[in-house]
Amino acid sequence: MEYEALIDVAMQMIVHAGDARNDIKKALDAGTEGRKELAQEYMEGAKEALAQAHHCQTETIQQEASGEKCVYSMLFTHAQDTLMTIYSEYHLAEKLLLMYDALDEKIRNLELKIGQAAS
């Protein structure tokens, strides 16, 4: 793969990964506000953006694996690092959203018990 083409791929990866990061942040914000459905919509958007970035990366790696010489690019390395970091953020956000839901459920149950005890 030529250097210019690799730079284009790297930039696509960074843009898609950045879109995913923005959606993850919005999902966490929605989760803290108790807007579960909106949080899930943003997480779906993040998942799709990550898939697009991963597709760019995979095509490039498969080309090299099939014997096509690939030049080194620090920008491509940065794009891969960014993608992997945001994958981690995605998985952490999934867990945090589950925790928000579990805590919200526990609070509702406690409020219900307090309400029943007061009556």
C-alpha cells in the first residue's frame, strides 16, 4: 500500500473512532440522567462507528498479510492505538451503564420500601 493511501486509511480510522468516542460520551451523559433508551441509541452509534474504523484497519492488515508490501506510518500506528483505546472506553461504558441501571433499580426498590413503611 502506498503511503498516501495508508494516510487516508489512518485518517478514516481516526475520524470513525472519534465519532465513537463522542457517542460514548453522550451515552454516559444520558445514562447519568436516567435516559436509558437514549444511552443505548448512542452506544449503538458508537458500535457502528467502531465497526467502520475496524473495517478500515482490517482491510489494511489483510492486504499486508496477503503479501502486499505496506509502508510504515506513525499516523497509522496512532490510528490503531486510538481505535483500541476507544474500544476499551466502549466496553467500560457498557459496564458503567449496567451499573447505573442496577443502582437506579436498587434506589427505586428502597424508595418503594420506605413508602410502604411510611403508610
